[in-house]
Amino acid sequence: MANTAQARKRARQAVKQNAHNASLRSEYRTAVKTVRKAIAAGDQAAANAAFRLATKVIDTIADKKIVHKNKAARHKSRLNATIKALAA
């Protein structure tokens, strides 16, 4: 348990920040799932549109260091490769 006023305040802030980060992580996962659903449906146009929106979300989350930049890049790369494979 926090003993000082400063430690109590930091604990309060940590709870708030954790909730905010969880919300952003959820948004990230939802964006990726949306693209995957479009890919599974075989609709390349919808997948491209969803990928464009997801890219913005993924980059934002990576910039805020909620997800590591390499993980974000890996997701974008794999999604894009899968979308391109739909055309073939």
C-alpha cells in the first residue's frame, strides 16, 4: 500500500492510465480483426479500405508506445501481404 501522498497519487494515476491504455489496445485489436474479417470474406476492396483505417490506428498506438513499433510493423506487413495474396 502507498504510504506517502505522492505514492497514493501515482497509484491513482496508474489506474487511470492503465484503463486508457487498455482501451487503446482494444481499439488496435479491433482494427486488425476488421481487416482479417474482410480478408476471410475474400473481399479485396473492403480489405483495402479496412487496412487503410487500421494503419492509422496501428501507427498511433505504436507512436504512443502502447504496442512496440516492431510488432505494429509486423502486423501491418502481414495484413498487407495477405491482402495482396487475395488478388492472385
